[in-house]
Amino acid sequence: MGGQCDKGENLTINCAVCFVKICCPAPEFPILEKRNWLIHLHYIRNDYEACKAVIKEQLQETQGLCEYAIYVQALIFRLEGNIQESLELFQTCAVLSPQSADNLKQVARSLFLLGKHKAATEVYNEAAKLNQKDWEIYHNLGVCYIYLKQFNKAQDQLHHALHLNRHDLTYIMLGKIHLLAGDLDKAIEIYKKAVEFSPENTELLTTLGLLYLQVGIYQKAFEHLGKALTYDPVNYKAISCLKRANYLAPFDWKILYNLGLVHLTMQQYASAFHFLSAAINFQPKMGELYMLLAVALTNLEDTENAKRAYAKAVRLDKYNPLVNLNYAVLLYNQGEKRDALAQYQEMEKKVNLLKDSSSLEYDSEMVEMAQKLGAALQVGEALVWTKPVKDPKSKQRTTSTSKAVSFQQPLGSNQALGQAMSSAAAYSKLPSAAKIYHSPSDARKHGVS
């Protein structure tokens, strides 16, 4: 079937396969927008030289009237540090499209980067008239007022930004206003709300922990610093905070515990041994401390003292089956299968006693290791670990094994403790390592008997 389109060109239709072939040429973009897609493509690929070449061609063809090309060129100038040039181009965009709030935002941003905060606030206020629901406008306006030391106006704008959309950065800036004013209590309240909104933000957790440290609320300080380390075990700022806390409260075993845990997860075993030994001096009845000490000693290839530490941990901790599991793995690796089996059976007894606890959850890596060990000891892989296992990627790992444990679980252990115990369970001999203990008597001095 044949025909003609209204431009007089051939039109072919194939009804047998429901296929329509139109020979009319594809419509062309207006000349002002002809290369916008290519400009965008080069820009998002960070190919700025190619992008600038296409922009140059586009502006030559349009006599400098292509708003998008000018806008992207201004963005590139800003990225290259040419702030004044970017400002001039964004101002051109604002002239071409005076009702665009986005163009005004970019003008204000360039003014801010040039240190012209008062001028930036004037432009941001104009942008706010065009778009009253843009979080970024009010947030940046608040930041400008902070630089102008107009803190009341800054608070108003930041609260308005939070009303529109809650962002970590806005909470941080609002908290800084109260810190600049010397009002620690209000700053703490702001950061508490921020942590409730974003509980895994290590900067917020660390800052809140520091604030609690400043006002002398050490327990909450350790809690938040410990949580920061849970999500980022190599967070050096949190580590330095804990060391500062140790300086301020040298006899608090919880700080020493967390410092030991941190260095275990960072595989700095000699430092871990140092802090865990110190913690044991203040909390000699806590089995988990001896277990972690054994982890450090195992990785330092001091097997005999690692065994003594595990034996002490087993005697003190009547509830945690993971202590027995790690001890059993060490014994198995040393070829002491009979003793390893005894510890494995003790682990199963503890699990049986605790399996009805509503709070009992085991890390999947621990279950997997127990299954492998059970198969190696020829006791089968079917374990009594019947409670649901948490996703191994989960950020929260439960290490407390019973409500009957008499001591308070040290804060900040969660994931890091799981990793520490994993390092013991998955231990393989290191090619070389420094030894800590040189004799049994030396070991006893450090709390291992």
C-alpha cells in the first residue's frame, strides 16, 4: 500500500507485519538547543575539554544566546576555580531567563565563594521568591547569615530548610550556630535530633560524643563514640576522642575496652593487647575482655598465653557460647582436637540454655564457623543455633547473649566485637609477629593466670 505524506514524499505501509515506514525526515531541534544533548553528555562524563569545544561551536552558531551552553560553561569555570568568570556567565543566564530560581541560586553560590556574603543573601532571597519550596535556597541562605554573624536570621532560615526537607548538613550548621554562641545544651539537642534522623552518620555521632565529653556526661559520650566506631572502625577522629577520654578518665575500663576493640579491628594487635590488659586490671571479672585479649595474643603468635586467656574467659563467662567457639577453633588449629571438642560441646550447652531467649541472635559468620568446626570435629553440621540469624551486612550485631549477664555490656561493641571474634575464629598463622609475653610469670602480671 503506498501513499504520500503531506510533504509530498513517499509513505510505505506493510500491513502484513504491521510495520510502518515513514520516509519523512526527523524533525530538527531548534538551533539554540541543537547540541545541548552532546554538551550534557560530555559534562556528565567529566570530559570538560570536549564539552568546552562543543559549547564554543554552539555559542558561535547562536550568537552567544544559548542559555544551556552558557550555564554549563559557568559550571566548568567554577570547577576549574575561575569563580569570577562563572559569576559573570551565571548572571548572563539570569538575564536570559529572569524567572529561573536555579540561575539565581548559581549566581548566589558564586558570590558566596567569592566571599560576598551580603550580596549572596540578597540574591538567595530573590530566588526564594521564585521558589518557596527549595530546601537548598534556605539552607544556603542560613549559611550566609552565619558568615555575616546574624545568627538569629541564620537559625530561622535553617529551621525553615529542615521544615522543607531534613538533611544532615542543615542539622550540622544549626548545631554550629549554638556552638558559636557557647550554648552546649542546645547544640546537644540539635545533634540528638540529627542522630535520630541519621543514626549511621559517623560525623554526627562523633560530634555528639565530643559534646557529651565536654559537659562531663561520659557514659553517653562513650556510647556515641563507640557507635561511630561500630559503623567506621577506622574512624581516626573517634579514636582520638577515645584517647582523649582515656586521658580525662584513665580508670574507666569501658574506654580502654573500646580502644582495645578498635585496635583489634584495625589489626594493630600489640596496641590492642595494651589497652585490653589495662581494662582487665580495672574489670578482672569480665570474661569477654580475656577473650579479646586471647584474640590479640593469637594474632601475635603467643599461643600459650592465648590459651590461658581463653581458659580464664571460659571460667568467668557462663553465658556467651562464642567464647567457647573461639577457644575451640584455637585448640583445633593447634591439633588439640579432644580439647577442642570439649569446648565445642560447652558451646552447644550454652546455646541450648539460651535458645529460648527472645533477645538471642547470632552473627551468620559465627554460625558458619561453628558449622565448619563441627564438621571438622566430626560432630555434624546441624547446630542448635535455632534463632534467626541476622544479615551479615547488617550494621547492628548483637553480642550480648543473655539478660542474666551481671555486668553492663560495654558500649560500642556490636559489629566491632563480631569482627574481633571473627578474626579469632578465622585465624590463620601470620608469617611473623612480635610476642608480648616472654614467660608465664610475665603473663600473670598482665592479668592472665
